[in-house]
Amino acid sequence: MKKQDGPFLSAEEVTAEPPDVEEKPEEESVRQIPSLSEPSSESGVETIHESACAGEDSTEKSDGERVREVSSKSAAELQRTRSHPMVLRHRKKIQPSKEAECASADIPFPASYACEGNGAISYREAINGPEAAKWLEAMEEEMENLREHETWTLEEPPKGTKPIQCKWVLRKKVNATGEVTRYKARLVAKGYAQQKGIDYEDVYSPTSSFDTIRLLVALGVQMGWILEQADVKCAYLYGQLKEEIYMEQPSGFVCTGSEHLCCKLKKSIYGLKQSGRCWNKLLDQRLRSSGFKRNPIDPCVYGITLRSGRAIICVYVDDILTISQNEDVSKAVKELLSANFECKFAGQVSYLLGVEFTHDRDGGLTLSQKAYVERLLKRFNMENAKSVATPMEARPNFQGEQAVSRNVEKLPYRELVGGLLYLSQRTRPDIAFSVGKLSQFCSNYTKQHWDAAKRILRYLKATKHAGVKYKRNSEPLTAFADADWASCNGDRKSISGYIVFLHGSPIAWRSNKQTSIALSTMEAEYIAVSDCTRELTWMKEFIERLNIGQVLSKPISIMCDSQAAIAHANNCIDKSRTKHIAIRYHFVRDKVNDGVVELVYVPSSENIADVLTKPLSRRQHQAHVERMLDFHRMAE
């Protein structure tokens, strides 16, 4: 990692301030009627008189009468006129732009944010834009898929039935480097118009967490299995609808002569509330009929045992990660999937769910998001910002509850925190605490919080190559847990943090504010250990149910830097100072007695979870992060 000289730069040094905006009165937008009693040439009497008499002497008398009529208004009416200026536009509908709001307050605004958006455009913009031919081709492809799956039939809806509307969702698909690979069009029903009990019943469908994906990747690398990816084409269109739903015909594809008819849906088109559930039920049925067995701990993970070996698949909606013991098993799994669905097999996993998978020559695998970080920097105009060595100052002083200033209300603070949150949950545990801290102020942020969020971007600019590396290692499943007691200024709640390692690489981490107020450091640490124990209990059950020969017979070690918390967990201590601790936190005692986990003391300087509970100095931060992430690719 490159060393940074001097103190941290302020946000003003990173982003050049925009020039001062000279405020000018809106002469044409807002006009006021001045007082008639003032003798100046700009009075209301002379203004009305001059406008009426310009070039017309013959009407001078009648105009004078009109002037006297105006001047005879009561004092109350004149006062009301002066205090309520005549407005020629609707104040609520016409708002200042974000750039103007920020410029008036001397706050740097990310110039590229407005043009970044979410990458989606409307149907009208697409057909009238320079890329109309490509978008029309994409929409034709989508309509062909809908016809192949027999998604609907054109029928006249029953009397009194109001069909739901639909819209085109148009996006550009990009690869790991941000290059456009495909123009994708998807017809989506406006499911928010559905009524429960009439158009749908149950809507829940499971989806795999990224903790599960990282765990499976770590196991696959350790065993030397083949990791590949697949994508089910038009996945939702396989689901069968049992409700009677009518939808309007899509824009641009209304059948001539059948304009009065509607689409009676037969398949679970995208946008319906129950579409995800319909697809998941059909997926489960077909995989079970093909010989796959669902993992009882995670319903999105399936396993199968063939003559040539064993395979595991993890399903994330329509993306599938396959882990095969050898080439023969991999080929057999592809044939089973192709027999049930139209799949696109991309070979060795390289880019899945926004994460880059880089394979090493020694059989290792690194998960990183360099391209995502670069897009984030570009989106918020921080490409040329100076880098820093830590994501947050060592001792930030964030204020508690306060109203959002109108000057900073227009800043895209929530968008930035959301983008950072996605990154911290995928491949960057080193920013988990900083992002979690800033997310507490999404409804009452200030310029101080905005500068702190930009500081994380400056840190990411220096560490954009960093990632989680998985390699063959004999280290068992271990965890680190820590807490920062009463560190929240407003409510004095504590921060918990834990990180779980499998074969020397992190597979799960968490940094969050505790739900109850801890009365002592021991209590805060005890709660953090309890949260970590629940995660390890789930992982132990999950790994053993995979049936791949991984049996965790020895207790899982939890590293903790609190001797009091360890003693409280190992011994049934019930003193007056600890009687109030909730029963659910004593879950760790049962698991210690059952031999599932064991608590091991570790000095605070060696507790990696310390970086998940508080901002640290540069030296401490780097010491912990280098044990979590791979930094050998950072230099450019």
C-alpha cells in the first residue's frame, strides 16, 4: 500500500469548489404590485396609467377614472396586496436544481451524478434517440421470448375487470470492466396495482445470501473443485399463474384490429408480486425431479451425487453457481439444467452478481469489485480526488438528532451510502463500520456526514484493487468478535462486530449497533459473542449438510479480547450486575456446553474484529485489514 504523507486532506481540497453564483431577482417569474401611496415613478398608479395611455390620448379620461378606481381600494386590501405578491408559476412544482442549491451554499456537487442515473431509459426516449434501432431489436427479442413461452392470450376482459398496465424497462448490460455488452429490454407488469386476495396470495420466495456464496467458494477452492456459472434465460416466464390476471398490450406492439383486447396472462411475467414465488416453486420441482436434493439449512442450495462424483449448485434468482468435483460431473450437471431450462453457460466463473472472480495460477480465487469502485468514483466526481489511508477519521464527532439543512438536502447522500453499503456487504469488510455509521444519518445528515462519505471514496480510490482471496489452507473455521461500549453519542448504545474465517479467508462479517443498551464493557462484548455464535451455529449445520466430507467435530474458536465475557460464558455466573442480561444472549452458554464453540482470549491489538467496531489509526487499520484482504494487486 502506498504511504500517504502529511495529514488527511479535507473535502474542499479534494473537490474544487464551484464559483459563487450571483443571485438575481426573477423579474419575469415573480412580479409585485408596489404601494400606491408612494410618489415615486415606479408606483402602481403610474405604472398602470402609463401602460394604458401609451400612444392613445383619446382614452386618457377613462383611464384616469380607472386609476382613481384602483387608488380607492381600502387600506386592508392594499396591505394584503403588498404582502402577497402575484406569482406566475407554481412554487411547489418548480424547484431549484441540485447544482443551484449546492452552489448557493458553497457545497461541491458531483457534476457527473445527474447524468449517471441507474442506466434505465423510457420507451419514448429509446425510440426517439440515436440508438433506436438497437432498442427496437432488443424489444423484438423480448417479444419473441414471450411468444415462445406462450405468456398470454389475447382476450376480452370480463365486464368490470380493470387490466393492469405494463411498461418497458430498458437497460444496457455491462461486463466487469464496465463495457456495454448487450442492449436488454424487458416487459414488466405494474404489479403495484394488484390486490391481495384477488390477484395474488403468497409472494415470498427465498434467495441466497452472499455469505453462502463466499462459503461455497472457499470450500470449492479448498477441495480443488470446478467453479462455473450459468444463467437461466427468461426465468420468470417458466412460472405458471393460477390467478386470472389481465394486462394491457405493450406499447409499440399492439395487435392491429385487436386493440380492444387485453393480454390474459398464463405465465408469471416480470413485475407481478407472485412472479418470484412461481419461478422458485417450479425451479424446486424440476431440480428435485432431476435428482437434486435441497439443503435444509439454505433452500437455495442443492446437491447431487452422481457416479462420477458430487456437485453443488447455488441459485440466486436466475443466476446459478455450480461447484463440480470433476469435468464429468460438470458436464452432467449442465445436461440436467439444459433439459429443464434454456440456460446460458459462461464457463469458469468470472463475473457474478457484480463481483469479479479472478483465478490464480496456484488455484486461488480472488473476489473484488474494482470496476464497481471506478464507476462509483466517476458517478460522484471523485476520480481525481486525493487518496487517504483510512476510511474514517480516528475520532469523528458526529452530532445526534438534528434537522436536515435545506442547503444539503439536495445532495445525493443516500445514493452514495447505498452504493457503499452494497460494496461493504460483498467484498469490502474494511469499510463495513464506516458505512454502517453513516447509514444512521440518512434522514438527518449534514455537510459533515457528506464529507465523511466522500472520504470513504478517497480511501476506495487507493484500495480499489483489494479483494477477498481464497486459497488452499488447513486453518479451521474460526471467528473474531468485538464490541465498542457506549460509543454512540446519541443513545449510548454499543457497536458489535464479528468476522468469520474459513481456511484462512473471510466468508462472513457484520458491523451493527446493538439493540439494547449495555451497562458494562463485559455486557457489550458478551452480546457480540452471542451474535457471532448464532452465525457459527448456522454455518456448522450448513457445511455438514452439504455431504462433502466436511465434519466439524472440534469446537469452533471465537477470539475475544474480554476476559470477563469469556468467564461469563464458560461459567454460569449469576450476579446482581448481570441478572438483567436478556435470556437470548445466554445462547452462547449452551453452545459452549455442547462443544459447538469455545471462547479464546486474544489481545485487542490482535483482534481483527476491532476494525468493525470503531475507526482506528492508520497503523492499526492497516494491520487488521491486511489479514482480511489481499492487497498485492494494489499498485498501478
